[in-house]
Amino acid sequence: MPKKNYDFLTRPFKKKNDAYQHLGTLAVLFILVFGIAFVCYTYYTQNTVTKQYLHELSIQSAQYIRSKVLTDLSHMSTAVTSMEMIDNSDDERLEPLLETELGYFSGDGVIRLSYIEPDCTGTAINAKGEIKKIALPPDTDYITDVVKTGEKKTRTIRDSVTGNMVFIYALPIKHDGGVAGVHCGVFSLEQFTDDVSSSYFNNDGRQFVVDHYGNPIFLSEDAPKEAFLNDITDAFVKRALVSRSDSVVVRSGRINYWMTYAPVEYSDWYLLLTVPNSSINGRSERVVIFSVIVLLSMLLTSVLSLRHMDSMQSENQDELYSRACIDEVTGIFNKTGFAGFVDEVLLMRDFKYALAYFDFDNFKAFNDLFGYTEGDRLLKHTADVLAKDMGENEGCARLNGDNFYALLTYGSQSELEKRINRLMSLFSEFKFSQDTQENATAYEIICHCGIFQINDLYRGKNIDFYIDRAKIALAQSDKTHSNSFIYYDDSMRKNLVFEAELENDLKRGLENHDFKVYVQPKHSVKTQKIAGGEALIRWQHPTKGFLTPNKFVDVFERNGQITEIDFYVLEEVCKMQRGWMDLGIKPIVISVNQSRMHFYKQDYYSRLRSLVKKYNVEPKYIELEITETVAMSNTEMLAQATQKLHKMGFRVSIDDFGAGQSSLNVLKDIDADVIKLDRGFFIALSTSPKGKEIITTVVGMASRLNIETVSEGIETKEQFDFIYKAGCDLVQGFLFGKPMPIDDFSELFKESL
């Protein structure tokens, strides 16, 4: 581990070291009379401090385990709630749930998430996002236990797929009062135990979790031998719990161990921490023996030895602290050390504090390009920049990977922002080694930062509370290809809760027809009569009121459920056209927005066929609308999709034409029936002679390609007069009609005939 003289690393223990110096001064005064007694007292004091120190570490680790387990169960319980609201045999709806849940556990050591039927078969998604059918042994105990009892279970087993030790959560999925299935999460036990252990005492220390009876809950891959484990758990149950002592000495084989414990405060679990005596007391024991010999020889030697012992004791304390609280790669705090530092510093209310959470842009790609050795050099450079910038009552730490955080004091927000920008600029000044300089000339190191300002209301919270909020802020950043920062505010967390509630309410909203279809008329430019319409969606939410698309469409785009909304709109359009046909009215073309997610689903085309067949409507009166940005993102795939849709009889239109930078390529590569000129494109160009000429040329070119043009967002007569002269086919905008409920549009169309 690097030995850096970072002043902030020593501050948490300055008070303790001062106390030992006072004890040493008092001991010198009484050394003539109480020499031997002092040696015994020193030995006793060392043991007491060691017990206290080990116990504090066990409490911190127990709190971390409880926080992680409850967080994991919370995420999984949210998924279970969603699973209970769907038909569990419906893979099309189950798989997006598993994909969304996998995102919550990114970087947390998840191996597999699955839905398991009572017969031990089911669907699983692995950490790479691959979804497969799986079949567990029929007598898998944690599955049968959950099905039988209806209660969640946890297990530590050797995974039959990976061969590694894993930790399993199993939660019941209930339907009609019974258990219809089990939701399982399989997590890497190695990562779980690595997060907890924090490399205690050069890996001599061991931690494991047991229940009240000493039964192991989980063990790491390098689990101790059975005899050692039995000795430890036996001492825990028969001695520690009975005597309620924080720590005891346990002998296993020929070695004495310190053992301390702390309740995890979850399901009667306890965290046990063991360290060989030789790892923590060896140096002190040698000092004590040496001091006894010297005291028996002469007074002067005793005094000198006492001073030496005092120095050694301080060194030993520093070494224990370093092993438990310092990150081995960078030499700054790890999470354990930083948590203690923050708790102490925040007691001082004379300063304003902020927690800054730093994350490099695509650090994995950096390691792939330049190697892990160069990656470690970047981490050390970042730590050095942060540590050297720390002032009084400030500190920094590395969490894991490329995640760093710093507790900063500040006077004004502008000062804080300048400092954050300066730090990220210094990160980017990393000097590549000679071996990688040639490949690194064009590589730019980008960093993003989430900032949580710790006001008096939030003082006294644990470190996870602060990190969680800074991390939420970081997740909300745009993460453009330049250094950036963003502040946390409560609306971010509220937005996450709001979006989760919308996801849970989608199925019920579709079933209850809380979603309302609106249609905005399209008029012929030449006749100014209704010639079509665009179907739009609104949500009359039972508790949140009337929601416009910008409140929910992006949420369902991210989790893939937008496809269900699109088909809901399409079905309402089919109903309307069927109604016209039943009255002998020839339908007009209605356009319906289509998400890019449809083109990744194999059943998209079969569902379209089924829907038009159900209502016996003609596909040529339905226009499937795709945005230009979607068209540009995968032109080849969309070109193939357009051909299939044309063969089925549907029309295809490109929405927001002109919003991107490759509009002409879209016309060249995709056989569209209609292009809709983007309102921003139209407004930007129609105010100048050259701009007007460009629009006229685009409309003329589309006409020669037999592509119909629609101008949307037309609000003034001047705009209409221009598109009339330009030769545009259809017009859509407030000048002719606002979006209206689908029934009102139907009546308006019938009245216009």
C-alpha cells in the first residue's frame, strides 16, 4: 500500500494518540514503585483498545450488511409487486421486468435474477442481460421452503451454473392467497464478502454471518476449516451471548484468536469478526516482555524502554488503522475509514459541507485500451489530486472501481463549483506512461460529479445516506463528452418514486381505460378539409390527475412498456375506423406513433396482423409514424421493417423530419410514404429567403419521389400561406385544430362530410 503523508488520514486518531501520551507521562512518574504493575496495565490497556477497535469494525460491517440486504430485498420486493400484477406465464411482460430490475443491481455482484415456478422451472436473466429458460432440481430446498411457508428465504450455496459460492434471496410471488412462484436473486458471495471485509489486517481477519444458534448464513469462497468454524461459533453461542461480552478469546488448534460480534439487526443474524492475536498484539507483547527484562536490570533502561514502548504502541495503532481504513491501491480512505471520519467532522457546525461523488466516463474502456496497470495509475493520480487539495476538516476516499468521493467545505456555491471544475481538470492532466503514450494522444479523460450539500437538516445521517443522494444526482446528469457536475435535490428522488409508481400503475391504467386517445386533425392544404389525423395519448391518472405524454412516455420508453401503450392507441384507432365503415363512411388515414422498441420484438408484425383482422379494417388507412432520430439510429434495420410493413398494407411516415443531421440520407435509404416537417426545422428556415428556398426544394423533391409532405405546428396564416406556395400536401397545427378526444374528432370528421 502506498505510504503517503496525507494529513487528513491521521486526524480521526489524534485524540486517541494524545490520550496515550498522557498515560505514558503518568506512568513515568510511578515507574520506580509500580514498574511491574505498569507493564501489566499497559498490556491490559492494549487488549481493551483492541477489543473496542474490533467491536467498532464489526458494528460498521454489520450495519453495511443490513443496509445491503435490506436494499437488495427492497429492489426485489418492488419487482415481486410488479410480477404479482401480471400473468406470470407472459414472458413478454416478465422479461422487461427482469431487465429493469437488473439495472437496479448494476455493479452489485448480481449473477442471475429469475422467476421460478413451484415445479422449479422458470425464466432467468444473467448479468449480461441474457434471458434464458432454466430448470432447477425438483427438490431445491429454498424454492420448496418458500412455496410451502410463503416467507422469503436466504441461502449460501455453490452455484450449479458457475461453480462459485453464491448468496441467494428467494421471495414468494403470491396470487389469490397462495404462492404462485418464487423470485430469486443470485449474487456473487465473493463480491459481497469483499465489500464487507475491506482487507482487514492483511487478509488475516475473517468475517462471517451466523444466526442465533451459530449456524452459518454465508461464508466466503475461502471459508475456514470446519473445526475452526465450530470453535468460533461454539464460543459465540456458549460464551459471548451468555455473558453478553463484546469480545472473547478463542483457541482453535494452537492459535488464539480475538473474536467480537455485532447484531446485523436482520432476521436474527450476527456478524462475527476474528483476528489472530499475533496479527494485532504481537508487537505489543514483544514490547511488554522487553520492558519487564529492562525494568529488572536498571531504572534508566526502564525509562528509555517506556518511551520506546509508547512509540511502538502508537505505531501499532496506526498500522491497525491503516489496514482497516485505508484503500490499498490509492492510499486514501476506503469506505470504512471515510465513514468514521465523516461522523467526527460533521459534529463541527462551523462549516458548510458538501459530498462530491466523482465517476470517470467509461473507465472500463480505459482499462481495455491501456491495461489495468495504467488504470491503477489513473486511480492513484486521482487520489493524489484529491488528497493534496484537502484542507482542514476535509477528506476523500475511494469507494470501488473508479468511484471517488470527497467531503468538502465551502463558503458559496460558486466557490464550490469552481473547485469541482478545477479538480476534474486536474484529473484530466494524467500523464500516460511511455508504453501507452502513442495510443493515448487522442484520448480524453472525462469525469462527472454528483454533489450533495449537507445542510443542518441532514447532519447526523450515516455515510450511505449522503452517498446515495450524491449518486442519484450523478445518475441524473447528461454525461456529455465533457466534464460535468450536478447538484442533488429532493425532486430527483421524488421523480424516481414517481416513475416507479407509474410503472406499477400501467397495467391497471390500460385495463381501466385511464389512458385517453386524442386526435389532432390534418387538413388538405389545397381544400382545407379534414384529410387525416394523428393519434396522441394522454393519461387520466386516478390519483395524479391529467398527465401529458412528457410525464410518462420517456419512463415507458426506458423500460420497454411503451409498446403496450402504442398498441392501445392503435386499437382505439381501429375501433373508430370500424365505426365509420359500419356507417358506410370511407375512413381517412390516421397516423399512430411507433416506438423503436417494436422493431426489437419478434411478435410485432403478428400483433399488427391480429389487430387489423380483429376489427376488419384496411391497413392502408393506418400510418405508422417513426421519428427521424430512430430512423437514423439503425437505417438498415428500419429499411427492412418498412418493407415488411408495406407488404402488410400499412403506410409509413417519418416524423420530425429535419430535426436530425442526415435527413436526406433517410429519404434515400428508407421507403417512406410521408415525411412530417419538424416544427423547429420549419420555423428556423421559413424566416429567411434562403431558408424558404430550402423548404420549397425539400417539398418538391419529396413530391418527385412520390412522398407526401405534412407541415406540423402551423399556428399563423402567414405560415400557412408559405406552405401553400411551397406545395406541401397536408397541414397540422393549432391554426386548424388542437388535439381533441377521439370521439370528438370522429364526430367532427362525420360533420365535415
